[in-house]
Amino acid sequence: MNNIDFYKEYEDRNGFDLSDEVKELLEKQDFECDCCGNDFKETFDDYQVVDDRREEKEDVLLCWNCYQDDYLTTCSICEDSFENPETPQETVLYINEYASKEIGRNIGFYQVLKFPYYLSDGFSMSVFDDTLKQFSSIDLRKLGYDDSDMSSSKVCPECASIYKGEKRIINNFCNRKANLHSVIYKRGLVKSSLLTDS
């Protein structure tokens, strides 16, 4: 299949037009994912353009699976995917009961102060001193979460703003009185769990 036919079929299948920049990247990478070698001409997979942090900041094309693996993480609260935090200021963690026992920190939310903040050998993990600051002592089980099977401790910016007390928990129902007592209870629990600087 020649390039022009591929571009047309790709655009038809995926419902959007490829930019000249993307076409140039596809040709430069021989129509393969820069990470796993997935052949776009065979799979017609979705892609993501990223800055290659390993080289001289040149744009590269990754298939969606590699992009998710390398650049996205799952929020431990809402389970939505979000961009991996690049700075400590963007990095908020929730430490559940299991992690609390493993790393010797109290249950609750923490702001990362500096990178690197942990060391892992694949079997166990330890957190460096003075790299985390707890800002909330809330135990999410009190809000009805089952946090026993959390695969990640990172928290998306949207959820972090709620548990930092910057954004209110809202009632998601059309009937504003539905579950109002539950929302008020949750707001109160979040507010009372916030820790003040000593």
C-alpha cells in the first residue's frame, strides 16, 4: 500500500485528518511506533505525538498503548487516566492502609516535595525522608472507598483539589436534595481531615 492510500484509509477508519507533521513523523519512523515497533500500516492504531526525552527533544510518534504505559497513570481515587506528573508540585499521593504499613507513613494524602521520593527493588518500596508532606489524614474507607486493591497511589489534579480543600465535593444528581446528607458528611470529613502547618 502506498503512503497516499494509507493516509486516506487511516483517516477514513479513524475519522480525522492527519496533519503534515504527523505524516512526516510516520514516514521518518517507517510507519512504526518509536517504542514497540507497532506497524501503523497493519494495525491503523491511534497514535500520540510526544517529545522524546531520551534524545534531543525531537517529536516522536507512539502507539496509544505505549503512550499509556509510558506517559499516563491512573488516579487511585477516580480511576481516570492522567498525564504523569513531571514535577513534585504536580505529584499528590494517597497512602492506604497497606502502603502505610509498608512504608511507615500514616494513612492519608501527601504532597511530594522533591524527586526522587522513593526507592523500589520490585518487591518492596521505601520512601526517602523529607520527600513527602502529609496534608490530609483522611481514610478513604470512611467515604465508602474500597482501597485494598489500589494499583497506584498517584492522585489526579482534579481529585487532589478536592482533598486539599480547594474544590467542593458536589452532588452529581439532578435532584439537589438527593444524597445531600451524604455530600455534607463527605465535605465535613474532608475539611476536618486537613492538617495545618505547625
